Amino acid sequence: MDYPNSGALWPNKMRASDSQPNVRGDIKLERSFLKELLNDTDEELIVVSLSGWTKEYKDGKFISLKASKPFVKNEPKPPVDDDQDIPF
């Protein structure tokens, strides 16, 4: 079953030198997710947060991936002057 914005990295069994990757894989991103990322910024570089879980299969281990929008820390709101809100 495919899950939205997810993928996996598998051991590269064809690796013959240090210049080749240790793991390879794909991640499937929803079109709506990509559009949202593009609409949320004017920057040239788009940041996608990745989370990974090591899982086991019959031949060893692989890394399951999940893509999400980057976490944005909310800036603290300035204190409200309550005296200004009283109508009398």
C-alpha cells in the first residue's frame, strides 16, 4: 500500500565503490503537497522535512521515509494592553 508523501531507502546491493550510495530509494509526493510548498514561499530553494524509521525485512534493514512541511516555530505574540479594550 502506498502512503501519501512517503518512501523508503533500501541498501544498494550493487554498490561497487565508495562513490556509489549506500542506500537508494524513492519518495512519492502528492501534487497538492508540492503546490502547497511552492505557494508558501518565494524562495528558490524549497525545504521539505524528512522523518525516517529503520525497519527490518527478510534481507536486512531499510529506512521508511515520511515527507512533511518544515516545522515553523511560532513567534511569541506581543503582550496585549487590556486597558485599551475596555469601552468605558
